[in-house]
Amino acid sequence: MTLAELVRDIAYHNPVWTPSDVEQRARLLREGGLLPHGGRGRPSPPVIPRDVATLLLGLSATGRAVEVVPVVKVYRDLQSSSNNGFARAPDFATALTVILEDTEFLRMVDRVEICRSWPEAVIVYRKGKKSKTRVETYLPHHGRPARRDQIQVSVNLRTEMLLRLSSSISS
């Protein structure tokens, strides 16, 4: 799957994001060096799970396309609030990438919440069907707690969407 095909797929299956918004954010991320450059059509490099994670962050973490590059840089580097992190991932971008590339981890995930109001992301998951729900929170490296005096606006990435994107990358 090329980046152009990924953009069309996300826009088609997610009515929250318009095709023009997905295309604009992908272009800005590409110009900012966060997504791969390539020719049009066949010569375009195939997307990898890290590229999908970057584009999902660009769509979820901010409501304004003009902010996409600096905001994605902040959210990629969010650190786990626990010692281990989800799948032992040291930062949020790695955790989201692992979810997209490994179906074993993906099937554990209920949802990924990305807060737009302040830099914070949460992965809600279960280690087994009968186990308790667990929550892994990712915050800026300085560990400052979220600002609870504001209204929190978050985007939820559901397992179904992540599973579809994961299978599109691998095929």
C-alpha cells in the first residue's frame, strides 16, 4: 500500500476526516519529513506501520492541519507513565506502531485515546479475555499531569479501524 492509497483508505472508511483534510495533513507531514517522499503511482515506497501511526497521530492529535508537524513530534515522544509501557514500547509512537504491526498486541487493544486538549494518550487493553481492563497512559517526558481545568477533547481509535489498517499494510 502506498501513502496515496492509505490516504484514500482512511478518508473512505472514516467519515470524521474528510478526504481533503487527510490529504492536506499527509502532504504537510511529508513536507515536514515525517512521512516518506516518493513518486506517484507504482514508484511510491510502500507505507510501513510507523507511517500509518504518524498519519493517525496527525489526524487525531490536533483539529488544525497547520499545527500537524509540531504536534505530531510532541505526541510521538510521549513517554509511558509506568515503567514498562504497552508492549515495552518506550514512547507512544513505538507503542502505536507495535499495535499496527503485531496482531497479537492489536487484539489486546480495546481503543487508543488521543487527547487534543493537552499532550496525553491512553491505550486501553486486556492481556486476556477474562483479565481486567488495563490502561497505559503516555505523557510528556517531564511527566507533568494533564490539565484538568480544561475540557478534554479526545479522539478514539477503535480496534476495528486499527485492525483494518494493519491488514491493509501487510497485504
